Amino acid sequence: MINKDGQNLQSRLRKLAPYIGFVIVLAIIAPFLPSYYLSMVTKIVIFAIFAISLDLILGYTGLVSLGHATFLGVAGYAVGIFMIRLGIDSFWVLIPSALAVSAIVAAFVGYIALRVSGVYFILITLAFGQLFYVVAVKWRSVTGGSDGLVGIDYPSLGIAGFSWNSLSYYYLILVAFIVCYLLISRIVNSSFGHALVGIRENETRMRSLGYNTWLYKYVAFIIGGIFGGVAGIAFAPFYGAMVPEHFNIITSSMILLMVVIGSPGTLYGPVIGAIFIVVIEQMASIYSPERWPLILGGVFILSVLFLRGGIGIYVEKLWKRNVC
């Protein structure tokens, strides 16, 4: 006869099983993948970090942003500028510096964008994304202009005899993903996260209960920007360059679609969305790269029409029906 503690443990293990299994699969398959597929899986993990950072803003706080690519761009450019312009390649300097840049930019953008709501918030975040795009193009002496910053290498850990390769860098990104997922999961399951959900559902009531809803949204926006910066830090050495297009609406729309198609407000959903969109993008880059914006728009329309709520909720229902 299983006691109550044993039943709770079994229930918890069933809930954690898909997460543990997913991480184990990602860790085991990497050494056996050809370089092209390892690169694709690495990109999936990077964009999964990026997608869950937007999910905190969109899925839990209810803020639709079309400028989230700003944070990937500024963090990636910060890494590139430190490496190429300043000659600083220390991992222990680059990471906190780029995260600080992301936090400052998120604080600045959020302070202005959150003065309005609804469609005006969407338009302001879009405008900031385009503003940073123009800065990246025009500030040629620092950003490299339309050619971008080329030659961004892996950061130095300062460990004698250690050298990066695509596999070791993949494992670093995987660890970063696990840490980011756990931290954001902790945030959304805290009293702060519950307050964000309350604001998403009924901001007027939350305000009447004494919550400073603007401050909650502002803090969530900054946190989302910082985690978006983590994706940018990972992306710059992986891609080897940063170009102004990383700020544009296509990148922001792609991340938004990952969250929407995966199930906003679930965390695991945007990860599923990242897998789905990156795979489609890789296929499009082979067969029809010039039509990628059209394909992206088509996928968005189909997901809204036929996958309301996203793929994630259907996966969860299937798991509960067959396992739990």
C-alpha cells in the first residue's frame, strides 16, 4: 500500500518525466549528429531560451511585443563589440556586461512603452526594434553598418588547454537553457508570477486590490529582456556575426510565432514552438529562402485559425490521457 508521500512522489515524477526525458535526449544525441544537424539543434536551444523569455512578457503578463528581437540584438552586438572592437574575450567579462546592456535597454524601452497599452504598446515596441536596426546600420564605426560585426568567436573561459568546438559549445547552451528554464519557472510559480497572471486576466481588479500593476509589468518586461539577452549572448558566437537584420520585425515575429504556436503561458509550449519554427526555417532556407517571410506569415495564419491555444496544450492533454 502506497502512502500519501509515495503518491505525491509518483505524481511529481510523472510531471517531471517529459522534461527530464527531453533534456536527456538532447544531451545524448548531440555527439552522434552530423555537423549540420548539430547546428540546427543548437539553434533550436538558443531560440527556445529566447521564446521562453518572451513568454514571460506575452504568456504570463499579456503584453504583445513586436520588438523583442531588440534584446537578442543588443546583447549579441555587445558581445561582438567587446570582442572585436575592444579585444575582450573573457567569458566572465562578456556575460555580465552583455546582460547589463540588455537590462538597461529593457528598462529604457519598457519605461516608455508601458506608458501606453494595447495596440499602442505593440507599435512602440516595433518602433524601438526599427530604431535599433537603424542605429546598427548607421553607426558603422562601432557596429560595422549593414555588413555587421563579422568574426565573433567563442569566449575564453581562461582554462589552460581548453578549446571550444561546436559540441562543447552546444553543451554550454544546453546548460544555459536548463538554468533559464528553471529560473523563469520559479518566477512564474512565485507570488510575483501569480500576480502577473492576475494582471493579464483582469488588470482593473488587480489594481483595485492595491497592486501597482504598472510596476509589475515593468519588472516583468525587464526580466524578459534580460533572458532575451542570454539568447543574444549565445547566438553571437554561434552565428559568428551580428547583422542589423537581427533587430528587425521578421526576427521579432518569428519569436512571437514560436510562443503563439507553442501555447503562451506554459513555458514548455514556446520550446515546442521553437522546434517547429526552426525546423521549418531550415527547410525553407534549403528550398525557398526568399519566400521565408511569406511562409512565416502563412504559418502564423494557420496556427491562429486551427491551433487556438497552441500545440502545447494538445501535447499536455495527450500526455495526461496516456500517462497520468
